[in-house]
Amino acid sequence: MTIQRTFSIIKPDATKRNLTGKINAKFEEQGLRIVAQKRLRMSRLQAQAFYAVHKERPFFGELVEYMVSEPVIVQVLEGENAVLKNREIMGATDPKKADKGTIRAEFGIDIGNNSVHGSDSEENAAIEIAYFFSGLELVG
């Protein structure tokens, strides 16, 4: 059994529609624990730095604008194989292709407004967690 931590964002389209509780219930029902959480409004600089890996892609500007448009929930999830488990719970990036019962299938509007972000690896999870949280804020 490998207990891991992973990073999650409840995105602007979901916070605007008051889906935070419903989304977090899905994480918790599937065995992930929320060990840190903040509601914040990302600045343009924060969003640009966080998504810098996509800087050369044509959707970068649109992504940044979306992420600063409304508050988000940034959080750390913990559990057995948390990175993979979180990705399974979220579903495919495109809500139309996501499996029934996943967050994106239930709550996502489209590929851009897909309600949640999750780390894609344990290494990226550590980087993303450190971007928003100090070690003192992680209470498991």
C-alpha cells in the first residue's frame, strides 16, 4: 500500500456553480482525504507561472484568463496511490469522453471548463503542492 499526496484544483466553472461540496464528496467517497485546502482567486502572474509548461500552446492565454475569472479551490489529497486514484475520479479531460460517474462526466461543461485539475505524476504533485502550500499547512 503506497500512501501518496496529490494536488487538485476545483476550477472556476465549478466554484461558480457551487459544486465544491459535491466534488469533494466524490474524492472522499473514493478513499481520498483532503489534508490541505484554500479558496483563492489566482492572480494572472500565479496562473501564468503555474501553467508555464503550456506557455507555447495556442490555448495558454485562454487557460490563464479562465483560471483568473473566478475563485478556485486548491487542495492536497492523500490516500493509497492518490495520483492515479484522483485521475480516475476526475475522468477524461473532455467531459464527453469521461466515464459515467466521474467528476468531469457529471459536472464538466466542455474540454476547457472541465471543473477539476489533478497532478499527472507524483513528481508534479510535489511541485504543484509546494506552489500553493507550505509544509505547515499540510495536516494529515
